[in-house]
Amino acid sequence: MVWLMKMFDRKAKMDEMETLEYLGWQFVCSGEQLPSGLFHSAVRYRAPPSDQIRTLLLDDQQHPTASDALSHAKELAKQWAHARGGDGRGDL
């Protein structure tokens, strides 16, 4: 039996996450690594009044780096906030 080991660069980040406050919303945006080694964007928010974190979307688009996916997640969060006029009740 032959075992193959995938080597990882220990300096490379696997996931990146950042909090974004925008138009009264508190988002948790991230670039999360997929099994393929690529990254996708994830957008979550803190739901008042408990500040429980809820997932808004997991984007299907794949990115070569966690930083690229994180940047895209922040843009998606801003678009979400604008589409709702700040109250969370509009259409996406």
C-alpha cells in the first residue's frame, strides 16, 4: 500500500476572516478553503439582539487565494446591505 501525503506551505493561510461593519450591520466575512485547495466566499452576520452569527450566503465562485475570496465576501456583504436599504427586509 502506498500513502500519498499532500504538502502544505505552513506560512500560507488556509482561511481568512474579517469583521465588517457596514450600514448598521455587523458582518463576518471569510475566504474559506475548499477540498480542491481553492477558496470560496462566505458571508455571515450578527443577528440582533442576541448577536448570534447566522449565515447569509456561501458563494459558488471559487478563488485562487483566501484573500481574493475574503475581498469578494466583503463586496457581497455590502451589496446585501444596499439591497435591503439598511433594514434587512428588502429583496436580494
